[in-house]
Amino acid sequence: MSALDCKEIERHVKKIKVKNYEDEDVFVVNNSALEMIGKGRQGAVFLITDDICVKVYGDVDDCEREHYAMSLGQHTSLLPKIYCKGNNFLVMEMVYGVDLREYMQSQPLTEELSHELIKMLITFKEIGYERIDHHKRQIYLQNDGSLKVIDVGRTVWRNRTYPYPRKLLQSLGVDYRNLFIEHVKKIDSDLYEEWEYYMRMEEISKRLYGVLVNKEKVDTKQLKQETNKLLTTKDPDMHYKSLENLVSKVVKEQSKREKEKQEKRKKGKSKKKKDKK
């Protein structure tokens, strides 16, 4: 697209108001001539031509995040092509096909489709996504059997991510999840075992959390009285003995560290002499 086209689209976008709400799709006021064809948690999508659309975001940070994430994969066929960017919008290739949520309501999860999903995860990893999983509704099956994905903004700039494709597996449902896992096992038993390990750890963590939450509430007054058993300063003999032990421990640790430093310096000097020879 030319710069003139992008400027024209920007004039339309200025007539569109998109507002974010927590855990809800965005609220949209469209005073432009563009037709809205969909919306989600971060933004709304409007038709430009049969092949091009514009996504308008309620939060400019979401726009920046998705632009960065999509830019990482522009050399692949997995992501829509970006044509231009504004402060709160992205002009991109229109994605057609059938999303996997719709497809799998009437069609089976074949080994071939599982292979495409595994290749998708590999591509996510190769292009640098921190979160490599994706919900099935954001994955579109193309006419040639390949996949395209949308809404990749959440794959980057994450403080913590699951070390296996948790969202994808959950979105498949129990039966297809188990079938997909079996397909993975046929291809790579090591990967299968790693995912199974992380899923077991997650289940154990959930059970432990449930145990902690449902434990009988502690009587804090009683607990405060019992913590006196941990005090040392109120007993002069115990206090001075504890202080003596503390000082002795610190001196011992610092002396050990100093000896280790001296040994390293000696080794360093010895190495320099050998190098000179």
C-alpha cells in the first residue's frame, strides 16, 4: 500500500472510538465509512478491501505489542502481512479460512493437522515468542492445509509464561487434547514426556493450593504467644550466646571467602607467568 492509502485510512480511523473493558470485548463507536467485521478484548477490525483490513486498538500499548509480535514473523507464512501502522491501528492482510474452533466442531483432529500445529509452535519459538501457545479460535486453517494465526500480541513481553502450550491444549477439549498429545508422542517422545511432566507439576500445584486455601484458619493470637519460643533477646544468656554464634559464623564465612579470593589471584598470576614464557 502507498503512504497516501495509509493516510486515507488514518482519516477513517480518527472517526472510530474503541474503549477497553476488563474481561470484555471492546466498546466501539464507529462514525467512519468502514464496516466493522469483528472485535475482541483488545480492538476491533474493519474492512478496507477484500484483501486488507485495519485493526483499531483501545490501548496504544496493545497496538505496539502486536505490531512488534507480528513484525517478528513477517518472513513466515504463519502471520498476516503488515502494510502500515498508526498510533492505535494496524493495516494488515485479511485472514480467511476456517478457525479451528469451528472446524473441529464437525471435523476430526487428524495427524496431519497435529503436525501443522506442532510446526506452528516451532515457528513461534524460532521467531522469539515468549509464549508459544495459542487458542484454537485464533488459528485459521487455509485451503492448502497450512495455518495462519491472528491476535499474537500476548505472545511477547510476558513476565511469566507456561513452559508448554497450555492454552492450545485446554482449548482443544479433553478428547482432542489427549489425541494431540498421542500424535506428539509418535513424533518425539522426549517432547511428549516434557509436556506430561509440566502438566503433572501443574496438577500437583493446584492440589497443594487447594490444601493451603482450605486449611483451618490459624488463631493469630495463639500463634503470637507461641512465637515467643523463637525469641532470644529476652533471655540474656541465650541472647549473648546467639550473638556470639552469629559473629563467629560471619568471621568464619568471610575468612573462607578471603582465602578463596587469594587462591584465585595466585592462580591468575601463575597463569600470566606461564603465558609470558
